[in-house]
Amino acid sequence: MAETTYRVQEGSPSPRGATWDGRGTNFALFSENATRVELCLFDESGQQELQRITLPEYTDGIWHGYIPDVGPGTAYGYRVFGPYSPGEGHRFNPNKLLLDPYATAHLGELKWGPEIFGYIMETGDDTTFDTRDSAAFVPKCLVTDPRFPWHDAPLKPRSCRVAMQDTILYEMHVRGFTKLHPSLPPELRGTYEGLGHQVVADYIESLGVTSIELLPIQTFMNEAHLHDLRLTNYWGYNTIGFFAPDPRYAARPRFALQEFKSMVAQYHERCMEVIMDVVYNHTAEGNERGPTLSFKGIDNANYYRLHAENPRYYVNDTGTGNTVNVNHPRVLQMICDSLRYWVEETHVDGFRFDLSTILARELGGFDKGAGFLKAVMQDPVLSSVKLIAEPWDIGPGGYRVGEFPPGWIEWNDTFRDRSRAFWTGRTGAGDFAKALMGSPEIFDHLGRRPWTSVNFITAHDGFTLNDLVSYNDKHNLANGEDNRDGSNHNLSWNCGEEGPSQNSDVNALRQRQMRNLMATLLLAQGTPMLLAGDEFARTQQGNNNAYCQDNEISWVDWTLAEKNAPMLAFTQRLLALRRATPLLHRGRYLHEGVDSELGIRELVWIGADGNESHREDWNLDFPETFGMLIDGQARRSGLPEKGGAETLLCVVNDHQASVQFTLPHVEHEGQWKLVLSTEQFETIEATHAGGETFPLARLSLTLWRYVEQSN
């Protein structure tokens, strides 16, 4: 160990983490049960340990010290002393170098070996104590300079928060979206800088989406079994650092934070939002046999939920081995501090919370008044951004779609399942109609609005849109689990042939089914979320669980944008239509009854004969063909004032044969004009009067606008 001249002062317990003030750095670490904390400083490479400094002060459960002349770029970690008593929930082992939970940057990669475990891994007995040093095998933290030229043109982040009812989400992977992009310099592919590059941002802007939603970019680790299979945790749902952008997505890893900020600024220049997918429900340290990388060695009994009767073992409501103890005040504070950091320091516009039921789980189970929910909703910073819940986990009573409090919007898997089931002939119109309405039976309470439902047909987890219409079964052999992993409940249909086909009829049907599903997503009430690449029929070769495939299976193939240009153009036209048509993204739920104050019917279901069809009379098999008529006069607010939009009629046919559909009569004189048809990529201009019929192709959707005749 090299001799150094670092000095130490008492410092401050707040803020947590490593905070540079221009003259030196304050270090503060929470651990109630530790007996001593050593700060370890390393050389620029992070390989050579320069000095160990005992933090001199302990205030309110926080160890702290101030080191003059230590500044940005300094690599560091902690060694924490205390009892190693797994039976009591304590796993302190100062032989293990630990990551700072509040670190805003990391250096290096995790190297799997027995040295990173707190116990003697070879024995399989987690009650043993390992004395090997882990420093050479684990990443280091970096002190960062928070300054960034947000206010210097052209990086000034304009105010670009998108109204909820106008929001269109685009779920994507930083690395996978740009890794094969032919217009990017090779060194920028797969990076934050590549995602912020003009050619990439221009493309996303041209689509017409409003908000990119990034799969996890907070520092994460690969699991041991993936390491053994020579695979990787591609999705990133295995966080170890809640404040730092993962350096593997940076063109210059030491400057990952600056690159991420620059990328956000580029999208804000276009008035587009950046949403982060965040994982606060578990960490990469696994269960009692997992490695000791950070929280487990800092204060295991407080950072994790442990079994009350035997705290050697972890509560596993996440299915990943451990569950973060959000019920502890300091842990809850850390999560809220993390969220505020990303909003205030990197200017992101919202979060999608993985397994968010965990965060609202008190000791008695899911609680709408949970500490986390109250903390976020009263916070003036966090309550002002988009909060998106994945409202389920595997714990008892973990499925909670529709039960999050006002202010949250929620992933709606019932929309996905109802839409897939309808277009594959597995169910009739009743449930599908609910999906088109924005699932009011789930969300229409306490003044929640249609945008509460985040509608999706596909997401990172599952088939792509192309694979949904090309495979009956999952094909996950590349994952190394003998095709046992991934869902078997895909509600997919291969249109007559499994996988890629040379049959023109099969391919034509697949193209129409993709258009049907995309149109369903973008014409329904609610907040639509597209999966990146679906707009030009990206494939994962039938893999519906590509979490470990950091390769061509998961990366977006940009040659398909040209090959499937008609599908791309169709999606862009749909997105433009949605943006330009207020009736397609209303701020209020549509109701089927008569508005007594205005004397109008906001929503009427139409049968193939052109007459009203009552939804309460439908059964599982009827009807396969129906229309959804939205009156343009439907009120836009609680005020008894008629709207001024044109009336719309969405007609669907899930029948295997063409149907003659009679267009309904409307009170005002005019004509029905065809706006969109999924039978073909390009919509043919057509007009019909009320009472006239038109041939509705099998397995197709049409959208009509009623144009009143001018006097």
C-alpha cells in the first residue's frame, strides 16, 4: 500500500455520499450497526489502494469525514467493521471493499470469484467467514463534479413536460437501440452519446412519440449463473448503484454522468421527455449466498427485509433473492434522495418503477397509504414528474393493477391480454371494448383519468410485435435454460406457419395483424407505450425473455426500417393521427349513458347492421364485428359545455370472413370519410352516407370521421 498524505476532518453527516465542494470532499455513509468505517482511496486506475482513512465521526447512524484536496475523479470504496452473525442478520466483513450506495459514478467491472463473497463460497455455508480481499475484483466509486453547462446554448433544457393526456411512451434500451445503427460512428454505438446523437434523436422525433422510456441505466451487475453461461444481464434489472449511470453505456466510462446529462439535454432541445425505468425493489447482492458488494456489508439488517423468525434469510417478494427494506426510514430516504437526484441533477422527466408493489408493501402487505407512496406524493419535486407503476410482484397479494393512488399511472397488462386475445380469436368483443375505452372498470375512480392506463401490446418482456404474429411458442434455447424460462401465456398466433415464412399469404396476414395491433394501441383511450423497433417489425427470433441476450437477438436491426418501410410509415401516420385528434386522447372517460345536462350520448356501440348494439348483451362469442361511435360533442371538462370535435367511428372485424357493415346515421347532415384502414398500408379515400354499407375485410380495423355538410 502506497504512502500518502491525505488528512481527515470531522465533516458532516449530510448529504450522504461523496460531495465535492471545490476544496475537498465530504464522505458520509449510513450504518446503524457498524463499529467502524474505513474509507479506501485508490489511484486513478482504481487498481492500487493508496490509503485507508477511518471516518472519525458518527452522527445519527451516519459515519462521516471530510478530506481536503480530494476531488473529482478520485476512486474510492468502503470497508465496514461490525459483527459477522448471519443468524442475527449481520454480515459485516471488512475484507470486502464496498460500493457507496450514494456514489454518482463507478469505475471498472465486477469480476466473479470467491473473493467477492462474505463467506467461504466454496463451502456453500453462508455462516462461514471469508478473509480474502475483494478489492481487485469489484468496481470502485468515483467522486464527481456535478457542474454541467445546462444553461449554455445549445444544451439549455427547455421546459418540455408533456401533458399526461398527450403522452406517447417509447420503451427502448440505450445499448440495443444504437448498437447496430449504421449512421453512428462505431465508438458511439451502444452509448448515451450515441442515443443523443442528432441522427438518432431526429429519427425518434420523426416518429411522433413524446417520451422515451429507458430500460434501467443505473449501475447494475451480472448474475453468477449468467457469468457461467457466458451471457449477461442485458436488461439491467439488477441494480447496485441507485445514483450512478452505468459506465458500460458510456463512450468514455469515467464521464458517464456527463454523457447521460448531455443526452437528456439533446431530447429536451426537441421538447421530448426522458423517463427512467428504475429498480428499487431489490439489488444485485442476491440472497444469503449472494456476493457482498455494498448494502449487505454496510448494514444488512437495515437495508434488506429479513425473515423475522430467522434473519439469516431474506424475504424474497421480488423473486431475485432479496427485497429492499423500504420500511426503514434511512432506506426510504435513500430512495427518495435518488429519485430527486435524477430529476434535479440530470433533469429526467419521470420514472417507471419495476415491481412497484414492493415499494408500497408494508409488513401487512400492499398498502395504499404506504410510507413510500406518501413520501413521493408530498414531495414537491417528485410529485411533479411522471410516476409509472408496474403494479405487481410475486409476493402475497402482489397483483394490484388499478389500486395505486391518484397521481400515479400504471402499466395495464389487461389491455395487452384483451387486445391480443381479440385479434387471435380467443375472446369476443366485451373485454376488447373495455380496453378501447381505457379500462374504466379498473381505473375510473377517485377522479383518475383515462391516461392512468398505460396501454401496451408489447414490452421489453415478451414477444416483439413481429414475433407475436410469427410464433405460437417461445424459442428461448439461447438463454441456456432448455426453453423453461419466459412466459407460456403469450396469446400469440403465427398466422399459419412457425417463424420466418416464404409464403406470401402468411406474410400478408402477419402484416395486417401487426397493423391491427398497432392501430388498437394508438386509437384506444389511455397512455400508449410502443416498444422500440415494433414500428418496422423488429424480431427477437421468437425469444420472449431476451433479458440475457446482449447481441443481435436483442439489438435493433436498422436494415428492417428500410425493408419494412410501409409498416414504419403506417405507424408514423397513426401517431400523427392520434396527436391531431383530441377525441383519441381525451382527458375524461367516455360514458355510454346519456349526458343529462347536454342531452348527448358520448359513446355508442354499433352493430354490423348500423344500429345500436348494447354491450351488456354481448357474450364471449358475439359480436366479432362492431363499431365504437364517439360523439365529437362529448364534454371536455366538468363544465356542461359541448365539445367541438368531429365524430369518430372505429370499426373492427375479428371474423375470418369479410362483413358488410352499415354506417350509422348521425343527427347532423354529412358524410362518413375513411381515415384509416388496416387492410392496406395506404388508406384509399372513401366516403359514405349514413345507412350505406361498405365491405369490412376479415381481420381488419377501419377508422371513420363524420364530416358535416357545410351550409
